[in-house]
Amino acid sequence: MIITMSPAKLQDFESPVPVKEATTPLYAKEAKELYKSMEGISAQEIASLMSINPQLAHNVYQYIHAFPLAKTPQRQAIFAYNGIAYKGLDAETFSDKDLDFAQKHLVHISGLYGVLRPLDLIKPYRLEMQIPLANNRGKDLYAFWSETISKYLAKQMKADDNIWVNLASKEYAKAVNRKLLPKGHKMITPIFKQQTGKGYKQIVVYAKKARGMMTRFIIQHQIKDIEHLKGFDSEGYVFAPQLSDDKEWVFVR
């Protein structure tokens, strides 16, 4: 099966990295092309384009201009991303066997790099997929990346079992054109809900962490049979068949 995750806005390029092995992003040329097209944009324009505050816009401005420099830090994507989902993934504790499985089955969808394998080296950046950045392929990043991402996933799925476990957010999953995926493929989107006084509700912060935990569960158990996904029980979650259908599998706690 192929697993997809969203990237994280929070990134860490300072803490120790547990492994030296690294690979080169498959679409590094396209990433350079995108950032090159942004070099003439001011920090104020970045703030408006990305709907972020001036300090964050200044950081992005620096990322853009540092991107081509050899001295700019870089590290493997799975260790660079530091958001809530990646806290749940906890890749720093993976064994070599875990990382090998992740490299073959986990895909990080990125607004800058398109697709990333876990050990692909990245540089500091911030470029969410939904940003309306006009480019030579269209009006936004979906136009720039959709075909590339979709064809890559299709190739990986064909080489595997045609199953896609979507643990990316709607913003990033939207970049995949399912018409370009193999015929007869199966897509499962796990949904995570908490019990509240008003029934089971999806709470964003917990759902994000659970996506990372489920990715970890798949990797560490090297799951090949999609039905075994229903055994996910990290931090009290259980599969809820009465709330699930053939496309969305709901886990509650």
C-alpha cells in the first residue's frame, strides 16, 4: 500500500538526525523553478499571498533567497517536518527496517517539492498547496503539481497493490487526480474522532496526531493487508465499523 501525508509548517533543521542516509527529491528541478519565480516578490507581497503575519513573511522571504545557496541547511523530509502529525509519527525512533519500509511506501505531498520520499533532502521552506501562486502551468500550485503527483502515485500503486491509504489533509489530497490512478484502485481515508457530550466529533489537533500515529502503526507493523489497518489501537483508538463505509474508516476513542 501507498501512504500519503501532508508536510508540516513547523520544521526542524537543528536537532541531531539519527541516520546519514539520504536521497535527492525526484522533482528538485521543479522546486527550484517555483522558488525562482518567487524571488521578485517582496515580504509584504508574501504576507498577502500566503495570509501570514509580517514576521512569518520575512522568514519565507529569507527561505526563498537562501534556497539556491550551498550553505543552506538541509535534512531528510521525515526528520525535518516537526508538526503535530510528525510528533505522532515519531520517526526519530524508527529502526533501519522501519525507515526502509517508509522509504518504499510513504509519500509526503508538498507544495514546493511535489512528492517527497522520507529520506529526500529538503531545505527550509513554507509553501502550502492551496496558495494561489500563478505559474507557467496555471493559476495555482494544484495546476503546477496535480499531474506530476498523480502519475507518481499511480506508478507506485501499480508496483504495489493498488491501495492508497490517504492520511493527508483535504488540502493536499485534493492535489491527486484520481482519474490518473490505476483502474480498480482502492482509496481509504482514516477519520479520527473523539467522544464528546454531543457524540463523536473530529477535533483537528487530535486528528492530526492520529494520522501520524497510524502512519507509524503501518510502518512498524509493515502492514500489507488493508484489513489489518482496523487493528490500529494507539492511544486508545478503536475501529468503529458502524460509523465507517468503504471509503472512510472511522476510529474513535
